[in-house]
Amino acid sequence: MPVNSYSSLASQLSAEKHQRRRASTLSFDEQIRMTIQQVKRYKQRLSDAIASENDMIQDQCIDQLLTLRAEQTALLLRKKEEDGEIVTPDIIAVYTKQYYEDCQAFLVSLDQVI
């Protein structure tokens, strides 16, 4: 992969870190929308990396997609708290279980593609 591709990935990661820092001031809907946009970008980048057989970019995209799914879980739990709901350990366990199941399904589907 050319150096420019690595530079553009590093620039994108840096920009997304800045967006995440800024995200705490955004509304829930804006944060979810931003997360969904990032997921779409990384899915496309992963698809491109699979097509070009670039393992390094594939690994980075997979890591980012799993991180974004974790952020989505945290956002959903934070939204429950903001809505006045009490977030009990049982509720956290349900969301955590769903996160693990989603990640497992994602990784299984990748095994079939890669």
C-alpha cells in the first residue's frame, strides 16, 4: 500500500479522535449519527482492504469497528441515564451481552469473507 494511504488513514484517525473529544458536547442523536457515519466509512474501508488483501488496514478497520460498537453501547446506556432511568448492573449486563454477541457475529462473518 502506498505511503499516501497510510498518511490518509492516520489523518482520518486523528480527525475522528478530535470528533470523539468534541462529541461530549453533541446531543445523543448527533453522537449516534456520527457513530453510524464512522461505521459506514470503516465498513467501506474494510471492504476495500479485503479486496486488496491489505492485512494491516483490515486489522485497523476491524479494531475501529469493534471500538465504535462499544461506543454505541456506552451511548445507549448514557441515554438511559439521561432519560432518568436507573441503569442497574442487570441492564448493563444485558447491553454488554448484546455487544459481545454482535461482535462475535461480526467476527464470524469476517472469517467467512477473509
